[in-house]
Amino acid sequence: MTKKIIGIIGGMGPLATADLFEKITLHTRAQRDQDHLRVLIDSNTGIPDRTAALLHGGEDPAPQLVASAVLLEKMGAEVLVMPCNTAHSFYDAITAAVRVPVLHMIRLTAQALRERGVAAAGLLATDGTIQAGVYQKAFAGTGIRLLTPEGADQQAIMDLTYRGIKAGDLHHDPAPARRAMEELLGRGAQTLILGCTELPLAAKLYHLDYPFTDPTLELALGAIRFAGGETVE
């Protein structure tokens, strides 16, 4: 079976892009270099901030997202993936611009949680992702109840993302974010969705140990399978 070439629409941010590539590599069953999948990466750091665009009238990221998708398709990508939750608000604009499939990270996550029998999940995400309803739309009809942080708890998740990982602050205080996560678990969440692609990195860097679901990992596994590889889970 001929394996398909994966294209990553990246740069949102660069570490999240590297995290997806690493997960594709680590979770592909391979005994030699040639057993791995071919991956093309456009780490387009010029893509405007997605939350700013959705909530504060910031520059529209869709043209740059589309430009990356079209570039990757021209380079030979046969399936595209996008390691940014908030950018999935612009998913339709991307799919309309290319002829190759674009995997949907949030739908893959919803499918995985449904298969695991999860009834309630806490969503850790940016203001843009939450207010745009990206997860709410993808989870509609799954029977999974989504719980979101409120007030200062949501601000703590934003700070963990923007002032922690995106700012490269190795000493960011995770205590407020911990309280937000524990509050969601106390409300009945069986798992916490790391609904911003910086958050899996934050969990590792700041030693956060909770029952997490990693959409970046679900996207990596979906990309491997779609491209004809065999997964290691």
C-alpha cells in the first residue's frame, strides 16, 4: 500500500507544531527510517492570532491559513492537519481552497471520547475556541457534556497558554490553572480536554498530573491511520 504524504499547517505556535510532528513520529510503528511517513511542515508564524480575530476584531487569519494549505498541497501533501484548536473556526475556508482532505482535530477527539464511554469532559481552551463554539459544535449529538472554566479559572488557562508556553516562561506559576482543573473535575468531568495545542506542552513542562485527553495526539493517530501507517498507542 502506497502511503500518503501528510502536510502540517503549522506555526500556531511553533512548539505545538513540533509537538504534533513528534507525536506522529513516536506513534508510528516503525523499525527503520523508511517505515515512517513523509511529513511536510509549513510553520507559518505569520498567521494572525486566532482568538484576537474571533473576539477582538483582529486581523483575519483565514488568508494565511489558506495560503499554507495551498502551498502544502502544491508540495505534494495528500492529507492536511492543523495543530491549532482555535484555527478550526476557519476550517471551512481551508477545505474550500484545497482538493485534499483536511482532518478535523476536534471531531477526532469527540469520536475518541465517545468510544471510551466518556459522559462529561472539562474543556481547557482559549477564549476564542470556547466562545466560537468549536468544541460545542463538534460534540453536538455525541452525548458528551462539556464543562468549561468560569471567570478567574478561565483567565488562568489563558495565562498558562499565553504567558506560560507562548511566552516561553519556564517559571510560570501553574497554581491558578491547577485550581481551575480541579474545579472542573469536582463538577463531574471524567477527563480534561487539552483544547489548546500549547496545553499538552504546559502539562509536561509544569508537571500537571490530571486525567487529560490530548487532541494533538488524537490528530496524530488519525493522520497516521489516514496516511496508511500503523499506530503505536
